[in-house]
Amino acid sequence: MHSEVARTRWDKLLQPGQFRHLFDHLPGTLFFAKNLDGRLMAGNPVFVKRCGFLQESEIIGLTDNSVFPPRLAEKYHEDDEQVFTTGKPLLGIIELFPNQDGKPEWFITDKLPLFDTTGKVCGLCGTVRSYEAQRAAMQPYLELATVADHLKLHFREKLDVPRLAKLVHMSVRQFERKFRATFQMTPQEYMIRMRLIEACDLLVRTNQQVTAVALDSGFYDHSDFAHQFRRHMGQTASQYRLERRRDLTQARRESTSRSTQIH
């Protein structure tokens, strides 16, 4: 009974025709809403498609763990809890989010608390905008846009910091300082994360051996790949592949079951 009341409350808050309807027709902007349990309660068509589903009804009730890689889901959950606890919005979060091809890409996320009629936080809603599409709104990053584009295309190659500095007409020292201040990491750390993003995609999308995945992602040594993967992802590459495929299978089963019940 409680869940039915809660669902009715969300339906009234997020029904088409209310404010969320605006996001159904806003190009380039993903919209979502969650309850205090971190379960998705709404998503515009672009968000639903980006999560790998066809209809909004398929994502209702899912948690980030059922949709996104573990480390991304953990980061999203931490930000959600901050909004729930403080009742204050989190704006301009620069984070990784799956792009239209399912690969993690830099996006800008805004999260705002939702309040019930008594003034208590009952959930949150948010928007996700592509970093690529929002460059004009991210002035501090424009100076290094050429470098970011270069690294995206050449992340498998050996890192050449002097060449990167030359691309943006800076000295090596000036470039490294600017890069760290902008991305909160060194060029080397950025390159490693780009390679890990590629590795995660290959692990889920292909049946390649882990060693082959490491090489295809730009790592020249399997031992270093194993170390970096565990350090950043919190598990081995084999564990990630097994858990991610299992989560995707379970999520699709749940969505199919809910879709069948609805119809």
C-alpha cells in the first residue's frame, strides 16, 4: 500500500504536462528523477535510450547499479546521497556518463532535490549534458579542447607531453599546470582513464582475452593493465566482465518482466 501511495505521488509530480514535459523535447539534454532509495522514477526519451531501453516504463524502479558500470554507479550514488542529506543542489558536476554508443564520456550533470508537500526531501531530479555539446558553456576547458580531442583519438599511443603542449602553444610546465587545474588530474592519469574506458567497453562487448583487451586499449604491459584496472575499477578485468554482463542480463530481464506486467 505504501509503495502504491509513493508511486501515485511521483506520478502526480512528474506526469506529462508538468515541468518534466519540457525535457522531453529539449535537444541534447538527458533528464531523470529518483526517489530516496536511488531508484529511477522518470526519464526523458533521450535518457531512456542512453540507458539502453526503449520506453520509460522499462527503467522505472531500476537503480544505477542495474544500468551503469559499478564505479560510475558508486559515484552517482555518492552525489545523490549528498543532495538527499543536505537538501541542496549539486550543479556543474563534471563526470563520466555513457554516450550514445555506450562508452563513458565527459558530461555535465546538475542534480536538484525534490520536496514533498511537507517540505521534506522525497527524491531528486537532474539533467545530463554532453561535454562536447556544452563547450561554449565551459570556458576553462576551451583552451585545452585541442589536446582533449587529440587524446581521444590517440590514447593508445605513447604519451608525448611536449607535443601536447605545442598543440596549445604552451611551455611544458605551463601546460601541465593548466591541465591539472582543468581536469583535476595529470595528462598521464587522463590517458590511463581513456584506456580503461576503452578496456571496459571491449570487456563487455567482445569475447577477447583479457591480455588482448589490454593491448587493444593501449596498455603495453599486462601487469600494468591489471594494476591500473584494479586501482580504478576496484576489481579485476575478469570480475568486471562477469558482473557487468550479469547486471545487464538481469536488468533486461527485469525490464521485460515489468513491461509484460504493464501490458
